[in-house]
Amino acid sequence: MGDRIASFKEKVEKNPNQVFFRYSLAQAYFEEGSFEQASAEFRKCLKLRPDWMMASLFVGKAEMETGNSQLAREFLEKTVALAEEQAHEDPMMEAKQLLDSLGSG
């Protein structure tokens, strides 16, 4: 386990509802290639803030990495909807490209 992960795990344990610590922990897992843990932490962020577009995008990306295309598609579609609502063009385009790469399956 990397130092960043250990540091953010400790912060999350002390402040479980502090969503920014949890998001940072999820990012650290993602960057380390621990995609299942990353997805789980990003989903916890979404329980606390359901409209968090970037957390939704990263769940989709993490699930793609683990081969869970169906779940990836669900979160990427949610990301597109949130990005449209929030007028964030770049994440919307990224999510659409990722959806295209998944195909129609």
C-alpha cells in the first residue's frame, strides 16, 4: 500500500463523512491500479453527494478496468447526464468517448 493510500485511509477513518478525503483515497487507489477499491470508494462518495459528476466518471473508468462493462456503462451514462445538467463539456465528452469504446454491448 502506498503512502498516499495509508495517509488518506487514516483521514477517512477519523472523518468517514468527509467526502474530499474519501475522494482523494479513491483517486490514490485508482492511480495505483487498485480499481476495485477505487470504485468502492468513489461509490461511497456518490452516496454522500449523488450529483458528483467526477466521482461517477471515475467509477465508470474503474469498472472498465475491472472488465465490468455493464456497471461502467451505467455510471458513464449517469456522468453524461450530470455533465449536461452541470454544463461540463470536457467530462461529458470523455464519458461519451468511453461509452463509444464499450460499444453497444
